[in-house]
Amino acid sequence: MKIAVVIPSKNGLHHMKECLPTVLAAAKKSTVPVSVTVVVGDSADGSMQEAPVLFPQVKFLENPKHGASSARNLGVSDSQGEWLCFLDNDVFVDEDFFNTAQKYLRPDVFCVACAGYCAYPKKAGAWEQLDGVKLLGWKKGFPRFTHNIYNEFLPEMVEYPSWGVQGAYFFCQRSYFDLLGGFDENLDPYMLEETDLVYRGLKRGWKVIYAPDTKPRHKCGGTINSKKNKFTQFLSKRNRTWFVWKNVHDTSLCLAHWLRFVLSFSPRLWKECLKEYSVFHQAALHEKSARKKTDLELLEESNKFEQKCNTKEVELRQQKLNIKLGVDYLQARLNRYTHKYNSVNKIATHMMWACLLSAISKKQKNKPLSGPIRICLTIEGGMGDMLMSLNWATAFYIKFCKEKNINFFVCCHKISLLPHLTETLTCFVSESERDSQYFDLKITCNRSPIVQYANLQRLPTGLLGYVEKLLDLERENKYFLTVPYKDCITQNILSNLQKRWAQPDLVNEFNLQEDWILSVPIEQEKETLQKFGLTTKKYITINREVGDTQLVDSTKLWPLEYYRKLIADLKETAPQYQIIEVGCGKGERLGNADKNLAGKTSLEEIKVILKHALLHIDSEGGLVHLRHALKGGASCVFFGPSSPAVLGYSENLNLCSHACPIHCEFYSRAWQESCIKKNHICMNTIMEKDALKQIQIKLGV
């Protein structure tokens, strides 16, 4: 057996200097004779003068015509070998390339498609696969050969079929090549010439196989400069049209194509294609008489193979998710024990138990189940985070979980609060129940959703697509989303200046808007207002707490003396309104409000009070978000470490001094406890008189 390598080249001397030595090295190591022929066409870079001197063992021919098809045909006619290897001038091969390929070069095979990779890795050690098994599709009136199944997702098979090849690197048996008359030179200068050749062979019933262990590396577009230039785009449309006229004979496909061709509204395309109609019509008659398979049969074969590979892809993703579930669990345990214990021995002992429990629970829980699909969304954070995550969870439920065969649960470390914050969602589980039960899908959300586990085989198509979007987002941003303190990274890097209420939907699945779909239940409004004497006079609520019972002061809080001065001035300028202090009752009291209800109300009562307030005054926090969720009206919000561009609502007075150039929320673990500049300039420079003026305008006094 002999192999004849044919390489077309146009102004490709710089590529040959890099790539041709690798081809010659592989030819030298080959156990069968390999000849190399380079066909140079219309080059102005001195290829015919310099290249023969650099590579004396290569035969160089000059192509009097213009194009890849004519160049390859010329190279084949001037070479000998039972097998032809077509390479572009910008392709690298390894030393074992020809030896690896030999086992596929059998008498019953027409063409061998190679597993092509990008010439330069994206990062150290990671080579991007460009070409795998080529699938055949049909879209908008034209066949498609651009969809690949890569090695990673191929099932175990003795032999892999392919419905196309990459013209930059493939093998073709010469006897079959001659029977077809070589490449169609009507398709010059380039585009689809190899697709035309292979498709004609497939319709004759000839075998095209894929060689997954051949790994040529392509510089991508080096031969024709760019596949995005306008000339190339036109050639693609023209040659695709001619390809259909010549090779596609099914009536329904032809009708779809002609409709698309007419509706293209491209006079240039119409003129260029129609002037050669008779040529391709005659070729179509010949191809139709020679075919043994129909277009629809080839499409069906490709679709069946794709379905088989999709199953493999799902299995592979499932394995990765199973591993991820265990890693995430152990990472969470390690973070918890590191903060809880100072002793290395205690941390190590608890981690040993965690590993043992993880192994046991994996055997018990992660098994495919029949019956309804079980989904658990876990929401994290304080009151404001919970509300925004519940808004996302509501959108999730409405879109994916209305079917009868889906059981939907929400989990939270403050599970007692959930029934008070959502009407739509009614099934809740504690963290211990979540960890002890099986769920087909587990997602955790603080700022952005993280898939903790998914049984991909059981999820409905739409939900599976959403989960895959989240997994792709996490894979592309794994250093932002999977670090232990992912909350701060997501806030400041991944979703910077994106509205906080939209951050749970970074993949744009639900189109979340500022007008939330979350419905917060509220009861006994009249009775609550009467209980606290709020029915006879309009009132303004005011809060100076962060809502965290462990932290009575915070960098998020406006100075206490500013609050007291604002209340005094409001009493003087707007005596018709009551000033009502609200909150959890853990911070220092304001002292001069008309009523102090801080620590004296239940969650149900504070919802009623917030909803009916004429105005709510607060630093950015949970009560501001609760009032927005209740659609209670405007709030006056003081922003310091937090960004009004991210956390502000359009109905509110969002007051920010901009004296500090950054918003340092989550820049450190202790950001709420101490200012990174030590002077708290962001809050100290929001002046009381300016706040009063804005409030007076809002109230119309």
C-alpha cells in the first residue's frame, strides 16, 4: 500500500515552513511509502521559487487554474498511491499520523474522516477538538454538515460512521475517487468540494468511517485567510445551492430548498447560480441514476447515530454531576468545620466522618427512581436574598413544575419564614430533610443558581435545557461560582452592575423584571393597623438595623445622629405624619420617633405596617426588599457599601454620596463590621439636609 499526500497552497509559504516539516517527519516514520505533492496556485509569495529549495523531497506543481478542486485533482493525477491523503497547508500532524491511520485504510472503505484539533491550545494541556464524527442535517432548505460528535461523547463502538469529512485532513481510496471523477471543479475556488465528493459516495452506498485517534491540528482558516469574509460567505451560498441542485433528489427537500432560494432576495446569487443551471441539472441526472441510498435514508441514519451519542453525553454529564455532588458536600463540611473548630485534629476527625457519610448516602440516595420527579431549590442569605431567590423560584415553578408528575420543594435554613413570604410555593423542607431524601434535581441559590445534583435522564426536555445552561455557566466561570465565598465573587465580578433581582437568572431563562411575580401573602391588615393605632393618621416607617441579630451595628447603616436629626426635622416640617420606628429591636433605639415598634411586631404584622406606610426610610436591607415585594410604595434608602445601580428600585429614593469611588459590599468577609478605608466616608457624606429635601419632594410638603 502507498499513500499519496496532496496539499493545495495559495500564498502559503509561511504555513508550509511551519507545517510541512511535520508531514515529512510522519512520512519518514511511516511503515508504508508516503509521497508528498504540493500544488501551488496563483501565489505571489515566492512559493514556487523558495519552497522546492527548502523541501527537496516534496514534489511541487503549479496549478494553471484557480481553486482547491482543480489543485487537488492535478496533484492526484501526478501522484501514485492506492490511498490519497488530502491536507491543507496549515495543518500539523504528529509523527505517528500515517501509522495510526493505516488500520482504517481498508478495501471496503471509501473515505476516512480525521479527528481534527485546534493547532494552539486554549490553555496549557487543553486541546480543543474541532472535527469529530460529521453528522448530516437539513435546515432552512440546505443540508448541514457542521454538527460534530466529539470523541468525549462517542459510545463504545467497533467502527464509527461519518456523514462528512473536513477538507483540511481526510483520506480517500483512489479507486473510488477515480470512479467519481475527482473533485467537481465547478465549485472552484473553494467551499464544499470535499462535501460534494463524500456525499456522492454515500449515496452510492460507499462507507465513510471516522478515525478518533488521528489528531491533525489545524490553524483554522489559514488557507483561505478567513471564513468570515464576504467573498467566502457568497461562495458558501452559491456552492450550497449548486450542491443541492446536483445531489439532492428527494421531492420534499427540493421544494424546501427552492422556496428558500427564491425568498433569499439576492439578485447576485440568483444570477450566478442560474447561469450554470444546465450544467448541474445534467450532473443531477447522472447522480440520480447512480444512487443506491436516498437523501432521507442518509438523514435518518445520521439522526439515529446522534441519538445514541446523546445518551452517551447525558451519561458522561451524569457521572460528573455525581462527583460534583460529593465534592460540594465535602467542601461545605470543610468550610463549616474550619470556622467551628480551631483544632486540626477535630477538623480531620469530622471530615473523616463526613467522607464516610457521603459514601453511604451516595449508595442510598443517588439511584434513578420511578414515579414523580422531585425537585428541591435551596435559597440562602438574609431576608432580601430570600425574597429575590423566591421570586426566581416562583418563575422556575411556573415554567417547569406545573405538570402533575413533578413534586417541587423549597428549602431554607429559616424554613419557618417561607410560608410568610410566598403564596405560590407551598411545599417546604428543612436542610436535614433535604440531605436525607432523594431529589432528581437540587439547585442552591444565593445570588446565582448552582446545580448541586441532577438526574439528567429523568428531567423533562425544557428543564434539562435550563440545567445544562447552568452547568455551562458554572463550567465557564468555575472560579467565580464554586469558591467557598462565591457570593462576593458573583456580586462583584460575574454580575457587576446587573440588577440584584435579575442575578438569579444569569442565563436569561425567565426574563425577570423589576415588577416581581412573587406574591407575598398578607392577612388581617385592618386588625393589625388598629392594634398599633395606625388607622387615624398617615405614617412613615423608619428602621436603623441590618436585620442580623448577631450584628447590632454595620457599615450599611447611616449614622445614628443623622437619623435623629432627620426625624426631628420631619416632625417640624411634616407634623401631619407619624414617625414609626420598626425593626427587630436589637440595635440602639432612635429615641425620638412617635412610636417605637422595633422588636414588638411579628413578621405578619410588620408586612402590614410596611405595606401601608406612606414612606419607608432605611439603609439597604431586607425590609426595603420586603416592601418592594409587597408593592407597598416608595422607600428612602441610604446606600454606602452597597451599589444603588445593583440594589436600587426605580420607585425609591436611592441616596448615595459617591464620595468613595467603590462600593465595597462583599469585598471582604468583614465588610459589614469595618470600613476598608476606616473612615466610613460613604455614609458620613450623605447629608441629612439633602435627604430631608428629597423626602419633602417625594411627600409633596
